[in-house]
Amino acid sequence: MTTALYVALALLLHNPKIFGYVGRLIIGTDICIAFWALTIFIDAIFGIFSQKLDIRFAATRNLMDMGRKLVKYFVLAICALVVMDSFGVNINAIIASMGIGGAALAFASKDTIANFFGSVSLIADKPFVVGDWIISDGAEGIVETVGLRSTRVRGFDKSVITIPNSKLADAVIQNHSKRTMRKSAFTIGLTYSTTPQKMKQLLEDIRELLKNNPDVDNGVIRVNFTGFGDSSLNVSIVFYTYVLNTSQYLNVMDNIYLEIMEAVDKLGLSFAFPSQSVYLENVSELKNC
């Protein structure tokens, strides 16, 4: 259509100067139409990628949207330069000034750029997703959002912890939601009146009740008499449970604690508590010494 218009104007206009301006205008219009079609193609490509990528990361959606906008802005800038060049504008000076301005902008926004690449690293590695329970850089809680600049974690005290992605990408991240089992380790203390025979029997009883618990992994169960405390005989208990949910885990531990108490009571033993023994000697015997 624009080509036909160009030919028609060539036949109608006899002024070469006016014809030159109109010709450049038509060429600029053709260039704009071509770049507009390219932006539609870019939107379609990013739409396909967005559908195929995992969108549990809010940063993934934000990154795709930002990438689409950056590519379209770049295409728009190229289009503007090509159109200006078709009108005879010297674009070399413009490109040079854009390079200097871009360097200054990059230096001023270096932290933002670092956080952006940190978010790209988190998206690529996926050490966690929204909803995971993590511990990192002194922060602990549930991941709520992963943005392009920072990650927000909801602490168990309901506070919101914001961590820059540049720091999070380099930090050690402990993801509790990725565990296959949950470790339990605690120590009980028995009174010094406990006999060796009853101590052995109690250790066997605790091992047996843990092995019979369907929520406990039988691969690692350690129940050992670990030493003589200041006021107790210490028994260390270590095992792993299959239950990961905190509420369910606490219910499982309730039952295990009660079973251990029943085992101690069944043998006639007692739990120890901090205490001191005071020995008094006969005063008259001390005087005779």
C-alpha cells in the first residue's frame, strides 16, 4: 500500500524537494509498521514462555514481564534511530551519548542490578519456592513472595522479613520444607537411685516403643546412657519421624513423651531434678578430733 502511494506521489508531485520529504515520511511509516509487527511477535513469544515456565515464583512472572518490556523498549529505540537515520539525522552522536548515559545509570543503580541478577539466580537454582519454610541469614519463616529486588519471608511471630536477593543468592539457605524426615533429639535424667539392671531395661523399652511407632524411622534410633550429671543419670534419645507438618509432629511427640513416662513409671523409676544433698556429722565427734 505504501509502495503504491509512493509511486502515485512520484507521478503527481513535480517538486523534487517536497517529493523527497514525502518519500522519507513514507519510508519512516514502513519502518514503524515493520517494528510494530515485531513487537506483536515478541509479545507472542514471551506469552508462550510464560505458559511453559513454572509460575510458583512471583519473580518468574515479574522477570518475564520485565524481559518483554525491555526487549520492546530496545526495539522501539532501534526503530527511532532507524527512522531518524532515514530522515538524515546524524545518529552517531546520539548513540555515543546513550553509551555515556547508560554507564552513569548502571553505576548509580548497581545495587538494583545486583538484586536483579540475584533474583535470576534464585529462579534458575530454585533453592525454595513460595510457601517453603527456610532459614537464611538469620531470618526464619515462610516464603511469601520472591520479587525482582527482594524476597519477603513471614516470620513465625507474624513479622515480615525482607531480604535483598543479591544477599540471598550468596547466603546459605536451609529449606526445612525439602526434608524427607524430621529429627528429634532430647535428653531425660533419672535419679541416682536407678540400678544398672533397671537402666538397661529402660533403654531397651524406649528403643522398642520407638521401633513400634509407625511415624518413626527404624533406620536411625539411638537410645544411650550418656553420663553422670550433677543431679541425674542422663539418657540421650535421637530418632527421625516421617511427619513434617509442625502440628502433626507435635502430636506425635506428645504420644512418644507419654510412652516414655509410662515406661519410666512401670519400672518404678523417677525423673531427676536439680537437687543437693547435705551431710551433717555429729558435733561431739568433731570436737574430739
